Amino acid sequence: MLKIHYSLESDSLTGIEDISAPKELSIQVRNLVLKTKKGKTVARGEMLAEHPSKFGGAYHASASGKVAKVDYHRMTIKCDGGEEQVQPVDVLSMAPGKPMLRALQNLGINVAPLSKTEILIINGLNPEPGVSVAEQLLKDEKDTLETGLSIAKMLCGPERTVLAVADGANYTLNGSEIKKVKPKYPKSLDALVVKAVTGKEFPSNAKVINVMDLYDLGRVAETGLPVTETIMTIGGRNFRVPLGTPISHILDSLEMVVTSGDTVVLGGPFQGEALYSLDEGVKKSDYGLFTISSSTFPAVEDAACINCGDCVLKCPARIQANLISRYAEYEMFEMAEKHGLHSCFECGLCAFNCFSRRPLLQYIRFAKAQLKASRQAEQS
């Protein structure tokens, strides 16, 4: 059988460019704890919402303006072009511990990986084919990454720190060992990077943080200001994009034409999500934007599984995506869980290679979300 390799290498890294400031922000607030309301004027960097988990980072305004609309799904802010912003927090002067962790959370950092561990692994591989953000940051933002690494090491206290990079790359971070990994997707997934470094699956003595999150940590430490932007690969170039920037604004700014029937994917080609509206705003975890012509691929549809088994052969977690997706399709979520639902890495290889064009990854995500919601309802 022909084995296809999905390369994570980048042909060219031309530097990080800026996207023009949008006239309004569209920020997803579903399942967040709001800290502002309609009609309020907010400064750049002001907290808009907190994450409900004890580890998740808060969300902030990437520009000053007035909150024009708030509903269950999103918050809209009309930007006023003002220069007002919140006062910086001196993170670097804090001693490692709970006060520092809380300060980082309030500045938008997910602190889940920042706990005591023996091995701290930095995932320096590009997350998906066509997305070159990790490599760009290692090339151009080494000082900020090392600032972030110093904070991470203070909090984690590791005996070893390992930077995983692509075979052939010469990137380094001070105080880190180097582990070379073949730059083929899905080897960039955190779980597979951890196995490449430790030789074990899900070892209890290792934590992993990707380069993009390490960069955010370094920026917050250097500036004292919250996370208000992300770096995205768009059309083969890397851009600094304010969080909440509507996709329509990005397309207009870069003169990218989208016609009826085309698909716009936020994220990567494997794990990303097709947008139902170009009014959707950019989130922290969005590192790519792709447009797919309607004539490029057959449309995804709820077609019947033909039991070819290709999704099982491609799965790095060795689960039966075909079976699990069928349980999810018919809302048999407990059966999906019994057959390995939570072992799924959500790499997207199953859906990408499905001959029937079934939305396998979407079914799996749907089942996980439904189980999580039902258990939260039981606990409340």
C-alpha cells in the first residue's frame, strides 16, 4: 500500500508581518465567565472573561472600544482606535508559586502544563502541514522563548528540559537538550512528541508545552501585558493577528477571494474547523487560515461507511474511528467511550483519508462534548 507522508517542513520563513487593525472584534465567549457587559467601554488588554476551569487563562480585549453586543456565543466590540491600555503586571519579580500562577492565568496563560515535573518537553515542531508558526518563532523570537522557558522552569522545577525540533533544523534554546524528530505529521502531536523523547506513552513524570504557548508566556513576562494576539500562517506567510479579528477582515486585508461554495478553514488542514460565517473571530489556539476551492475536494457528507478500514490504518492512537464515529452518529456516546473515544488525539487523519468523506473527526468531537456536558450537568 502506498504510504503518504504529510510534511511539516516549511519552504520559506520570511518573518512575521502585521495585519491591519480591525474596526470591530468578534470574540467567542461560549462557556466562559463574563467579566464585562454590553455598553461598557474597555481598554486594550482589559479582561473580558475568565475560563471556567482552574487552569485556563482569561480572555482580554485586543483593542480599546465599546462592547456593542453580547450573546451566548460571541461578544462584539466596536474598536475606537484609542491608545488606552491596562497597566502592566511585573511577573518577573514574583516568586514561583500560586500567586505567580494566578497572575499568569489573569494574563491569559493556560497554566495546566506549569506544575512540578521531572522532564519538561518543549514541542518545537510545526503543528500541522502548511502551518509554519513554530519554526518561525524558533527562528525569530528566541529571546522571548527563552524568557518563557525561564518562567516555565521556575514553576516546573524539571531535572531535564528537552526541545523537540525537526530533523535537520538547527534551532536551540539555552538550557535545553535537543531531540530531533522526523518532521512528518502526526509526529508533531504532543503525545507523540512525548513518546519520542521518553520512549513511553503518557509518562507521569513528563510535561509538554508547545512553542506557541511558550512564546505567549515569554511575551507576558517581558511586557506584563495579557495575551491579545496570535501568530497565524496564511497563504504561506506568518502574521501577527489581534485576537477576535473577524476572518472577513483578514481576507479583505490580504486580498484573498472566497466565492460561493468555497471552504474557509480556521486552524490547520487536519485539525481545523470549517467556518459557517466569516464574521467569526480569531482565537488564541488558531495558528492557520486556509481557503479551499469548491472544486478541490469532494464535499464532506453523512455518507455510509464502506468499511475500508483506511481510517484504522492511519490512526496513530490505534482506535477504530469508523466504529466510534458510528456510535457517535446515533448518539450512543457511552459505547463510543467504551471503544476508545478518549484515546483519540483528534489529529484528523481519519477524516482526511476517508474515501466516503464522512465527518469522522466531527463525530468524535461531538461525542466528547456531549459526554462532558452530561457529566457536568450531573455534578451541578
